[in-house]
Amino acid sequence: MRSRTISMLFGRACLALGLLLAWAGGAGAAEFSLTAKAGSLTLPDGQTVPIWGFALGNAPATLPGPKLVVPPGEGLTIHLTNLLSVPISLVIPGQKLPDDNAGPVWTDWPDETTTWSGSRPAGNYTARVRSFTHEVPPGETRTYTWSTFKEGAFLYQSGTNPAAQVQMGLYGAVVKNFDTGQAYSDPDTGFDKEVLLLYSAIDPVMNQAIFSGQFGPGKAVPNTRDYAAKYFLINGKAWPDPAQARINGCTEILAGQDVLLRFLNGGYQTFVPVFLGPYVTLRAEDGNLYPFPREQYSMELGAGRSVDAWLSPGSDGAITLYDGRLHLTNAGDPNPGGLIARLQVGALGPDTQHPQVTNLFATPNPTGGAATVALTGTATDVATGCSAIQAAEYWIGSTDPGPGSGTPMSAADGAFDSAEESIQATVDVSSLSNGVHTVWVRAMDSTGWGTASSLQLQVGPPETVTIYKTRYSKLRKTLRVFARSTATAGSVTLTAVGFGDLAYRAAKNDYFGKFRPVASKPAAVTVVSTGGGTDTKPVPYTAP
């Protein structure tokens, strides 16, 4: 179904530029160093998609970006470093523009060879705004300062071409409370526990097109008109991920406590969180208190918006939360998925289970002739006891060296001190033979070493992708694409940019995609591979 994206993006722009409401000031400023960088996200069915995300310092990019907490009475300063190939910027819808704002930035769209900052150039009626605030060019760092910052939960996001950059993952949550245990100046907004729930969605075709430079006028995906999300996430994950069975993570919720649930929507569509059983009290939206609280079991969560709800569970047990618009599958799979989660009420018992390793990646993979690969993953005990991760290690091949005898991995933030850690290592693959090798990773907490997770690493020369045939049927509005890869049979995913993935055919050792409806014949089609290969051919085409 086509999304009404244009009006939603316009609403975001209005929020970013026009919501200049009253807020509480302070002398200090919380300070963060964020980095925008490329990464990837594993979806529930095992498919990986490219993302752009924010990270603290040298940590891997995440979707959503790290949660930022502004202490009561303080402002906010963000130093933003851009490791992407395109300019970015930063806005926080619902807050005033940064004190040091030098934007907006205008361009001579669609060429974007000339830019202006501030007001539209005199006499120029064709320039368009590319960024709502001053930009961070590739490879550089800029600072954004809010000397005063009002209370509430808000999205921080790129203010540059948000139709593309927010879809790719350049967003996160920033929270400020009036005081410890009190959300706003109203004394009725006190709470015992706080849980953040950030909703979003992924359209893999759009992500691949943006990543490949095929998004924009005259390209394979010209705009967001045909945006069609296939995966729906809460805090970057979808049911049945183990984290969704305990969406409050290691936050212990006890019966009778007042729990502040902070809902945010980083997607382009409206979601409707529904509680199966209890009612909640809605008190604020976008950091603005309602005149009167509302007792409801559901709420409308618009694109780019936030809603604060209070829950007081009466007894121990699980409270199920689902989407009233029924985004409850993963890419149409018949099994339950998507926007389902459970809040667990009750005391945390003793930790009796070992930690797990998830989101395991090697980059590049296939290696394409590289001498080293970056091995990253997530070591977590959130769903298995909430003990702090103490160590992680890896090894290659079928022989387990024994717990504690593998090659150590490091915590991306520099220290193993929490129940969930991003882990990383640089792996020398120069001595490995060409072919597929199994890389194993495990983590340790106070209960000992957990079961190892694995990934397949293909070592070999640079991959070549070749499109050997394309066909288009005007009658059936169907595009057919045939391609081959030099990577090990079936070990990579080939994607026709703007159309979708090609299926591997073992009998012919090739990849084939049939896409419809395609309204008109494209001039050319580009196929990209997860192994790094790419090829572009006209339509129609037959290899000589």
C-alpha cells in the first residue's frame, strides 16, 4: 500500500522549524559526541539491509541511535561527525532550532552543485531547502547547541533530505525530565520506572536504493511515493526477537509501581500501540502536557511524534502490547512478527542463564581480496538474566579452543560493564584459504561462557557480478533480470536496485528476478551484491 509520506514529511519539517514553545532553562549543558556512519541491520528473516546510523564515538552504527539523556535543568550540546559520503545535519522536532544554527541550506535542485545558507537567494524562485539546519560535510565535525531544552521525549534526526536519511536510520531518542522521578513540573507526572519504546519501519528496497545512489529524480526509486515498509520494529527489533519478550529489558517493574512509558515514532506511518488488558494514562504529547489526563488502552502515534503514558500494573506477569493497525508480520510471513512486545512485571530473579551473541557480521563478506575483516556483534544477557557482560571471544573453524581460549574481542564503548554490549574485533584472514569458513563468537557473564553463535565468511578474490539478460513486458508490466556472480554458489544476495532481490537458482548457478507491476520500461537496471560486486545493463539486453 502506498504511504502518504509527503504530508508526513511536511509535518516533520513544520515541527522542526516551527515548534518554538516555552521550556525550562539551565546553566549547564549535557555534551555528546555522535558519529554518523554506515552499517547493516539483520532483519527477522535473516535478510540484511544497509543502514546509516548514529553511534557514540567509535561504536558501530545502530538503529535507532543511542538514547541521549539530558539531566534536569541542563541544555544540550552535540558534536556531530559525518563519516558518510553525503552531507547531513541535526534537528530535534519539538525543540527550538539550535542556538548556533546557520541554516537552512538551499540548493539548485536537482543538480545540487550550488548551495546557499540562510534565506533563499534574492530573485531565485527554484532553489529548494536541502537541510533545515547547518550541514556537516563528509569527513567533518560540526556542533549543535541548545542552551535551553524543554522536558519530554523527542526524536533527534538528520535534518538533511529526511525522506532518505531518516529512512536509512539517522534518528534516535533524547529524553529530559523535570527532576529525578518526575517527568514534568506537574507533580502528577512522578514515576518509579521509565521505559522507552521507539517505533519504526524498514522498506528494504528503499534502503538499498538510497545506499546505492539510486534514490532521487530520474533514478530507479525517484521518490517516496511507492514507499512500502515490510518490517516493523520497536527499539530496532521485531517479534519474535528475544528482546521483545521483555521489552523493558533489565528495568525491573514491580506491581503497584508507576511506570512511565515513552512512545516515539521514527517511521513515516502512524502506529496504534494497544495494551491487551490494562488501561494507561496519557498525559503528554511531544513534550506538551494535556489539559486533562486520558484513560485509554490504545493511542495514536503519528509519524515523528511522541506520547507519554503512565502504567500502574496491579500484579506480576506479562503485559502484551501490539499494533492496532496490525503490522504484526515480518514481510508477510504467516507467523506472528512485527510490532508485538511484552512488558514483564515482577522481580528479577537470580541469573541462571548464559549470555547470547546476536547481530553477528563480518565486513567485508565475501572478503573480496581484503586482508582483514571487521567482526562485530552484540553480546546480551537482557533476556537471560541481566548480568553484565564480562568478555567475548572468537575462533575460526570446527575446533573449539575451549572457553576463554579464543581470540579476545573488545567492547565497542571501551568497557564490559552492562548487560548488553556491542563487541568487535579485527580478524586477519590473509592466511585463510579461498572458500567458506565458519567464524564462532561467544560471550561470558557471571554465570560463565554462553553458547557460541556463528557466521559463514567467504574468503576469496574480488567478486564480479554480470547481468546477462534483461526483459520487459509492456503487456504484463513485468521486468525480468538474469545475473551471475563469481562468489561461491548462493553465498551472496543480489538485488535489482529499486525492484527487489533476485533468487538463486542452483540448477543454473545464476540469479533470477521477476518484478511486477513495473509501470514503464526502465532504461537500465543495476544489480548490486552483498559481496561488493555490481553491474548495470540496459533494458532489454542479451549478452553476446
